[in-house]
Amino acid sequence: MQLSRITFDPQVMGGKPCIRGLRVTVGTIVGLVASGRSTAEILQAYPYLEEDDVRQALAYAAWRVEEIEASL
């Protein structure tokens, strides 16, 4: 799976998966979606993000869940 917008840097948010090296984690995006926020609301709250950032964050989270389930 190619997710070019998801980055890992030990010096940014402790190496958690982030959006394009920004201090916005995949977990933050997933949490916002889980709490009922729309993509438009997320983009309004984080104007430096793009719609593809939200999509890739969700795709990455789904992929990780599948990986964890496959390893059980």
C-alpha cells in the first residue's frame, strides 16, 4: 500500500504516523472522524490539511487494523 502522505519521524510526535510531517497524527484524524466530524469540518479546523490527507489517514488506519487482525 502506497500512502505518500503518511510519514514517520522520531522527532515529530514521537514517531507516530503523521500527515505529511506535520504535527497532526493519523490518530487525531481517526478520532475526529469517529466522533462524527466530517471531512469539511476537519479541514476547517486544520486548514493546512487537504482532503487526500484525511483519506490516507483513514486508509492507513484501516490497513493497520487488518495487519493486526492477520497477526492474531
